[in-house]
Amino acid sequence: MLEVLGKLSEERRRLWLAKLNQDLRGKNLDNVRICSAHFLSGKRSDLYQKDDPDWVPSVGMTGQQRSPEKAETSSRYSRRGNRTQQRLREAAADAAAGAGVAAETDDSETDDPTTSGYISSNLCSTETQSELTGDLIEAMTSELQNLRTENIQLCSDVAHLSTTYDQSAFVDNDEKVLFFTGLPTYQILLVLFTFLSPHLPVKKSLDKFKQLMLTLMRLRLNVSTTFLSYAFNISIATASRIVTDVIDVMFIHMKPLIIWPEREHLQKTMPMQFRKHFGKKCAVIIDCFEVFIERPSNLIARAETWSSYKHHNTVKFLIGITPQGTVSYISNAWGGRVSDKYLTENCGFLDNIVPGDLVLADRGFNIQATLGCIMAHVKIPAFTRGKSVGSC
């Protein structure tokens, strides 16, 4: 059916251009319009009404006025349409009345050979036209229904995407919260959102909760801003700006929460596993982590940020965590080239260590001598399998 519609459309377009009788070469045909005054009824007919006089413009297309012949053509088409409808109704009535009435009607109509031939020809063309028109209408109706179904499905998908990361989607779903944000429960996520909400920017594209979720997903899952733009139905640039803005808010308002606890508080709340192996002297567990960055254009910066361990340009941080599991120290960013030992000795971390403290560290933190100068100790894992844990 679509092929038939295409052929009708091409034929109609050819006839319209012929009626214009103008040189249209080099012109944009999409901007060509024909006034309704050039149609007998004041408007063009539908595509499938090929026998309609208004299937192509016919009034005044070459400078003539509306002629009586064209008016008669329109009147003739209207009468023929009325006769066709009347015959169809009579045929339906005859079929319902019975074969006898149909036979009588046939005899009366065949008395005049001229009239009989005209009616037979007209009925034949009418049946062909009705069949074609019915098929076209059925095809367009089917296509319209498919488009409606597709529209409903797309609306449903958009609605689903817009509610996937709503606050209601995380209520009492700690497993989902942990996967997307790294926070263990929804209650902790709610506390964090309540704390940051007054300071988050107001944006038309996303509400404040979705802005926080987008940023936490970026930090937790390390997904690209392109993925986030599709997930939250926003542009890539908007997703990038939201991440930057929310991280700035988190840095300003959550930095005061990172404090170095007093020794007495650490000793009173020391977990039993640490007491069993290290007594009450463990003050902090330290490690370094690196974050990938874009390759700097400056050669000096490129050299300073190159990490031989990650084989990439990075920035490095020193982080300290108490035995209770809270973050007690984060250093400023250093170039990825710097060693763990040099970073530990020069970032200001040692200013928090007091005599008698015990520091737990990973391999690579060769800081026994440095901590020994302030009468502190460090314990690191054995370098060789089977040896006990070494200490200063």
C-alpha cells in the first residue's frame, strides 16, 4: 500500500508542476505554494481521490478565469459521487431483499442499451475506485495505529527513564543505594542529601536529588558524562556542569567533617580486632590513590603527573582512615610521579602524629626512619610470602 501511495504522490507532483507552466529550475520546490483560489472547491482533494477535479489545480493556472466547463466538471463529479453512493445503498438493499428483487431490477435497467452500457462501465470503475480507496484507507489506518503504539511506547520509556533515579526509587532499597552511590543505606543517603540540599544549585533540567545522584554515580561507578547524559535525559555539557558544581559544594561543606580525632577518643572506641593485634596504639591507616587526568599540554606538568605505576597522567593523594573506619586525613593533590614516601613526608601528614602512635601502611611506605624521629612506629605487610608482619 505504501508503494501505491508513493506512485500516486509522484504522479500528482508531476501534474502539479505541469499545471504551473513555469521554469522552476534552480528553485527550492519546498517553498512553492498554490493558492486555494486555483481549486474548484477552494481546497485540494485527498491523495487517494484521483478522480476528483481538485486532485490538481485547474482554475486560472494559465491566466484564464474560471470557465463554465470547469464548473460543469465539478458539478458532474458531485453528481457522479451521489449516484455512486445511491447505487451502493440500493445494491445493499437489493441483496438484503432477495434474489427476486435483484433480478427485477436488472431487467428494468437493461431496457435501454445505451443506459445499460453507461451504468455497467460506471459501476465497474466505481467498484475499482472503491476497492483502491478502501485498501488505501486500511493501509493508512494501520500505519496510524502503529505510530500511535510507538508513541505510547516512547512516552512510557521516557517516563521510566525520568523516574529511575527519583528519590522514591531508592526508598528502602539499600542494595540499590550501595551499587549506585557506595553508601551503605538509604538513610545515610538521605542524611547526606538533607545536609547538602540547601547549597545545591537550582536547575530546570534536574532536581537537586538527581543532581546529587548523578555526581555520586560519576564518583562511584566512574561512568562517562555521555552515559550520564543518556541516563538522565540531559545534554553532555549539562551533565558535566552538574558534576563540577556538586563536587564544589561537597568540597566546601564536607571538608570540615574530616578531622583528626584525639588519642583518647581513638583508644576508647578502638575495635577489638585492632586491640588484639596492635593494642590501643594504632592511630591511622594510610594509603595513596591516584586519579586519571587529561594529558597536560605543558611539558613540565606532563612530566610531573606521569605515573609509572598507572602508565598514565595522574594526580596522587594521601588518605588516612581511623581504625573505626572514618576518614581522618586527605592531602592536597600531587603529581602522579611523586613517590608514596616523599608525599607522606612532605604533605603535612606527620604533623598529626604524636610519640607512641602506630601507623599501618601498605608496601612502598618506607617511612620507618622518618616516624622513628618523632618516636612513632609503622607496620607494613611482609614483602615475602611466609614472613611475619614487619615493624620498625
